[in-house]
Amino acid sequence: MFQKLQREMTVFATLVTGLIMIAVSFVYLISSEKQTKSANSREFISSAESVISYLGGQTSISRQWMEGVRQNGKYILAVWDNGTPFLFNEQMQDVKTEELLMEAVTYTRENYLLDIFQGPSATVVPQHVEYTYRRENGQQFYISAMVVPKDSGYLSCLLLYPLRMQAEQILQQRLLVLGLDAAAVLCLLLFSWFFTGRMIRPAKESRQKQIQFIADASHELRTPLAVILSAASAMEKAEAGDQGRFLTVIRQEGQKMSRLVDDMLLLARADNRSWTFHMEDVEMDTLLLDVYEAWEPRARQKEIRMEAVLPKEALPMCRCDRRRMEQILTILVDNAVSYTPCKGNIWLKAEASGRYVRISVIDNGLGVADEHKDKIFDRFYRADSSRSQKDHYGLGLCIASELVRQQKGMIALHDTPGGGAAFTVSMPVCDG
């Protein structure tokens, strides 16, 4: 499902962005081609004016000048003196070029009423016309036809610029833009694939976690449910005096299921961001002492020594939800009591550290191996893979972590010197 979604998002992003890019490239090409044609046209007209000026001002025409005008074949130049071709009209020696020139002479005479082989009658001003000519085979030319009066008669001239070079220039530009667009679309496709992959990854991971959450929850609920069903079945066959023992088992397993369901509902509300917090200024030392007084008797029953460690100076107050903070510390102390052996020690410690108040629950119990530390706050995760501690389903630390994070605090796990674990909750102090 996610791969299909990634493909669809990639195609959509590439298609939309690619179409916009191609449209911009198309507009650029139109503008660039117009500029190219306009520049070539201006250059041709300037060259034609230079030829007219030269023919009108010189008494002789040199081969060097004609070669300079032709620019190694860029222009076709033909000059006639009173209708007679110049000796330097080497280009006219080509039959195809001569046919082209005669076509231009005829076209100029028929369409612009200028016969370059008929001298001017009375005017002493050069006559000329410029136009674009298209042959039957599709070839196009800029053409300038001119007649320049001289004392000895007149000079006729044709200047042609083949638009083949302009077309090749435009084609190269189009191919370049097409290649750049193709490369850009390919890069865009790859970028979109990786980018959409990164966008989808959180949703994919969240779905995977939900599937795993349901699987783990089903596993955890199956065990007490099986015990309840087994006890109910046994109670039907038991003597009246023994039924109370089975009822006790059913009640205990039902309470475990109730706690598990409550924890799962808490996490579900965390996923939906529907937890409510009543923020207030809380005295953290008082909070720690309240938790200590609630849990010290239970620790004493397990022959575990519990001690509250507070600084001499009063701790600054923190802006948080007192009930949620009690819930966090209860989870941490409950874990410490459950995993600390008989004759062990637990310390509840509070201290100020910069803009935070740190509350630590420290024990010298089993501790947490390094390979488990990165996952200790995951749902249904417990370092004891045997899951012998059935009162703990691996949800407590995850709930504590979510509660701390949503109150803009931090929670961390450290090793206790000599063995054991230390969970530290850091909460920001009140401003001012």
C-alpha cells in the first residue's frame, strides 16, 4: 500500500513540476528564438547598408572587400557593373548559386518592381529592398537587392543570407533545452521518489507500530484470559470449598487485564493527541516526598530500603500537571520496586540544574543491558525476554516517556555505579 502511494505521489509531483518546468522552457525558447531572429535580421540589414555605402563611395571594388563581406560563406554576394558580372563573382561559378541569384532577380522585379539590371533613370539615390525569400524546396534567405548609381552607369548587387545557419542555431538551442529538461525531469523523479519516501516513512512506521501494538496487546490479553477461562472451567467442577480460590484467581487476572486495557487506552489517547493536562506551578520536592510516602511501605514489605534525597535549598517550582507527574514517578518507582531484589536500595533524588529540576529514581537492582537501552521506552518492550514479570506489560515506561514529552520535559536512563538503573526526569522551571 505504501509503495503504491509513494509511486503515485512521485508520479504526481514529477508530472506537475515537470509540466511547469516545460512550460517555462517553452516560453523561454519562444523568447530566445525571437531574439535570435531579430538579431540576425538587424545584422543582415546592417551588412546590406554597409554594402550600399561602400558601393556608392568607392571607385573600385577589391577582392578583399568582397571576401570580407562573404565571411567564409556566411553571405552570398554578387555584384554587376552595368549588368556585367564582376570578375570576383566566384560564387556565381556554382550553377545552383547562379540559379538562386536569377530567382532572386526575378522575384525582386515581379514583387518589388525593382529591376537591378535596369539602371536608374534620373535618380542619383541608391535603390534597395530587403525581404525574406522562400524557395520551392523550403530553403529560406534574407535578401537585399540594390542598384547604386555611378558616374559610369550603375552597380547592381544581391546580398543573400541563408537562414539554414539560423535554423541550425535554433535547433541546437531546442535540443539543448530538451536535454536539460529531460535531465531535470529525471533528477526530479529521483528526488520525488526519495522525498515522498521520507514523507511516508513516519506513517509507515506508525502503521507498523500499530500492527505490532495490536499483536502484542492480543498476546498479553490472551494469557490472563486463558487463566480466567481455565479457572472458571475448574470452578464448575470444584467443590464448594475450593471455588473461592478460583474466584480469587479470576479476580486477580481480571485486575491485570483492567490495568492493561487502561494503559492501552492511555497510549491510544497519546496517539490521538487527546490527553488533557492541567498545568500549574508544582513544588517538585513536595511531589517527590508524597510519592516516597506512598511507596515506602511497599518497599519495606519487600525488605527494600527506600530513601528520599533532597537539597537543603528549596527547589524552584515547575510548570506541569501534578497528577501526571505523580503518574510518571509512580511508574518509575513501581519498576524500581519490582526489579530490585530483597535487601536492595532505592533512592528518590531531586536537584536543580540550570533551567531544569531533575528528579531521579535510582536503584541497585538488575539494571538494563546496553543492547536494550535504545528500546526501553518502546511499547510492550521489556528487557526480560522471558516475561516472567506478568504484572508489567512493557507499557509503563512508554507512557511515562509520552507524559514527560508532552509537558516539554525529558526522560533519560543511566547506569547506577555498581549495578542498577537510574531514570531521570528533567522538567523546565517556571519563568520568572
